[in-house]
Amino acid sequence: MQRDPSVFLVIADMGINLIERFAEAFPDRFVNVGIAEQNMIGACVGLANCGYKPVAYTISNFAVHRCFEQIRNDVAIHKTPIVILGIGTGYDNASLGPTHHILDDWGCVRSFPGLEIHSPTSCAYASPLLDDLLDRGASAYVRIPKSESRYSESSEPMVYLPGQDQRILVCTYGGLAPVAVEAQRLAPAISALVFNRLRPLSGDAIASVLSRHQRVVVVEDHFAETGLYSSLCQVAAARRMPVAIESRAPTDYTLTVGTSPAFFLRSFRGDASSLAEDLR
Amino acid sequence: MTQGEPAVTPQAVRRTILEMLHRAKASHLGCSMSVVEMLIAMYASVDVGKIRSHAPDRSRIIVSKGHCAAATYAVMMHYGIIDPDQIRGYHTDGSMLAGHVSHGVRGVEHSTGALGHGLAVGAGCGLGLRARGYSDASVLVLVGDGELQEGSVWESLMFIRHHRLSNVVLLVDNNAISSITHTHEVIDMRPLAARFQGFGLMVAETDGHDVAGIVAAISDMRRSPTPGVVICNTVKGKGVSFAEHQPIWHYRTLSDEMYREALGGLGNDEEACRT
């Protein structure tokens, strides 16, 4: 916001102890719309109509699910330059229950043409991302995990972490990057392919990595039907690759309380210990 | 009205609408006829030249009830914003003029069709124009009375009121019929003015077929520090006797015979501009 006077931050009453510095520094380019996410997206589109570069911020489940039609009609159809920043992914809000589990957010909007989807796993990727999106006038949904991940300083959209051999490849993204890294530490044979960008994907580069492994396991805290598992299956199918891709992902919402993401990951053996045990 | 702009008459616009709908065998007659005077008044209230040139400080006209596309395009044509040739493509293969308002048509700010979207975009425009210092620019948003049932409309109204976006004026096409039946039989919001007043907004109620009255109401609202709503009491299907007040004319298309009857019912108008 300091660098670009056309950036306008719009929030839906979320971000305590985070957004205050922006509100104080740039009062003319900050607005809190209140608990009104549909209006948040619409107002951002209006700001874009007036030449601003809006950044919409709230928790991921509200940003996407509440505003599905606004993102489709007002953002995707109009190719509106906007960055929708959602905080929280997967089971970040573990104990808050299924309304706050974020298992189907990017899958809901991944069919919208032109909408970029990023799920940063590191500050090295996330830090320059916002400037890049704003400079390009992109329409983007960026989902930020609450966990801090420092597994890699790579700013690439996709990071390959080779294991001791090339039998097993674990693919994941966002908040589960540390899980893949820990699984690799426990079982050094495991290779990992970690995604920062979920859409668009570099199909040929992905296919090149997949083809070097005997077994591919996609681990995600998102439903597989619309998640990375689905994306990688499409990549493989389009190239008629003879590769079997397995999924470890939640299959339903749950009313069972868990106080940490790990509790839920264990339920589908997507935690580091289970992966290391099963795939060593 | 901006000097030098054409004097657009409701009869001429209605004739154009009938031609468009008949030629394309398209629906949405009732909801197009109800807003003719409103749309004329909206364009008469702003600098149309800046809309034609897409100037950054232009006023924004947002038609949130996108199903009145035929009326919107007809009025835009009569104001010289889009070409008659373009109008002839309405609702045909390869044209940009769909049955709902589209920003693929130059001069249209925002595509609509799903209801409850336009006012939020208008609110953002109001905020953006104010932040840019374009104090002369207005944001005029047209919604239907049935559309008021969408909760997002009220999100935006609260926002507009809280931030005193007096450059935004909401115009309600209060034609008393929503999609399939009378609005009050679905969700009774009468007295409508009190609803808006309860949200802290200025409210004017006017004959929605009186262009001068609507222009005056918009002007009053723009001078008020409190954002305003103009409730325009209209007749769905106005000007086409067999369609007036009839919900079915949201959907029905014109036969050749009906078309001739409807045209005859409009009467002659020297200023009519045939396409």
C-alpha cells in the first residue's frame, strides 16, 4: 500500500492485531464493511471499476462460500483485478467445528476461468506474491494457512524435495507442507512435491516429476474430488500417463471435536507419522 | 439534463423495445416497460458525454435488475451510447447484447442478471469516486422491488448509510410484481419507504413514469448529505395494455399480432426513433 497508491484494503471485520497498522497508515484506502462478505466483494469490484486494486480480507470459509456468486459473476466474468485473501486452511480452526473447517474452498472456485489460486507454504513465496498479483491486475484467491512453515525458502510455484530414492512421491500444499517434510525426515525414501500455486498448474513440469516415481500419494486437508488429487489426475489423464495416484484426504464433514489439525489428519492417515509408517 | 443531449421520449424507447423483443422473440417485456422513464431520467441526470468517452470521472449507471436489458439498451441507443446497428443484434447469435445487461456492451458498467449484486458494486463505486475526489460524479443504481428480497441489497444499504455515500442514489422499480406473482404476496414489504427510512436513508416516492419527477428526486438526493432512495411507483408492462400488471409478461413473447397491437397502442410520436 505504501508502494502502490491504488491498493485498497477491504475487510469484513476480521484481522484483529493484524489490520490495524494498515488502517492507521492508510485510512483513505481502508474500509471495514462489517459482517457482510457479499458486500465486501461487490464493493471491491466497484473500487476496481474506479481504478483501485482491491484486496479483500476475511477468513477463508466466509470469503469463498458466502460470496460464491459474487466471485463468479462480479469477479470471474468481469475479470476484475482483485486479490481475495482468505486466512485459514484445512483444519486450522480445528475445534471450531465443521462450519469453520476449510475443506472445500478452492475446490469451489477452481472452475472459474482466469481465477488464480495460491496456497503459500512459506513466507518466501507469499511475500512477493501480493505485489506480483496486484501489478499484473490478476483475479486471485490466496488462502493463507495459520501455521508458520519454514521448510523452504523457495519462491517457486512448486517445490520438489527429492528423497533417497524415487519410489514414493507425496504431493501436498499449503499448511500441510510441514507434514510432508516431517514425513520425509521420518522416512527418508519419501520424495515430496509441494505446491504454492494451485491454479494454474504447470502440467508438463508436474508430469515430469510424477513419471519419475512408482507410487504417488496426494495428501491434502481438502476434499479430493475438487482438490489437488483431482488436479493431478487430470494432468496424468491428459497425458495418458500409466500412474496410479492415491488420495489421503477427508471425505466428509465431521461433528467430532478435535483441538488440533493433527487430530483430523490422523483420521485419514494424513499426518507425518502415519505417512512415514505406511510409505517407508 | 446536459445541454445538447437528445430529448429521449418514452414512446420512442418503448417502440424500440417492442421491435427488439419481437424481432428476437425474447421475453422480459413487462420488466422492461416499467423502467423506461426511470432509465431516461437516470441518463438525463448525468453527463452522458463522459459515459460515451468512458472518462474516469464519469457517473456510473448500474442496472442491477439485469433482466431489463432491452430497455437499458434501447435507452442507451437513444442517448447515442450504442449504435442502432448493435441494437438489431439483440438476443441473436454472435451478438454482445444478451438478455441480461452485459459489460460486453460499451457503456455498460457492470453485467448483471443474478439479483442483489449491483448495489454492492455501486457502493464500491461510490467509495472509489469519493476517494478519487470526483465529487460531481454520481452512482445511480436501478433495482427491482422483488430484488429487494435479496439480503445483499440490505448489506449494501447499511454500508452506504454508514459511510454517508451520498453520491450513490438507489432507484427502485416498484412495479409490484416480482418473478411469478405480486411482490406483496411473496414478501410484503409495505410500506416500503419506512423500510428504507428505518435504515437511516432519505426516501422520495414518485410516479415512476414521470421523467421530470424522477430527475428532480435524483437531484434532491444528490444534494442531501444523507444517501437516498427514490421509490418509483411503476406499472409492469407499462404502455402495452394487454401486458400491464400481468406477471406472465415477465416471460411471454410477442406474436406478430400482439406486436402490431402493442405498437398501435403506443400512439405516434414525432420524435420516435425507429431502429
